Amino acid sequence: MPSIDGVGSSAMAFASEVYSANLAKSAQEQQGAQNLELLAEAIKSATPAASSGSHTITDNLGQNINVNV
């Protein structure tokens, strides 16, 4: 942050801390919004059988075991 005439170094240090905290807060808010959007998309892309509660053939995927002796 550039220095301003007539402002002491302690005031500039305080202003710099406030500015940094404000930037950090904005970054956290933006990251939180992105995380919420990601969760919303994950809910939309859930499998129809899992989200509707119906038990269809897709519920059995991966449950067959082939054993060769």
C-alpha cells in the first residue's frame, strides 16, 4: 500500500491490516459461493434410481461376482 503524506506509520500499518483482512474475507466468501454451486451441481447429477427412491435394475450394478475355479 503506498504511503500517504501526513499519515503515521502505525495508521498505515492498521490500514494495511484492514485491507488485507477485507481481501481475505472476500476470497473466503467467493470460495464459499463456489463450493455451494459445486454441491448444487453434485445433487443434480445424482443417479435417478438413488434420488427417486425407486428400485430398478440399476440398483444391482456391481453386485454380480464371477468366480472361476
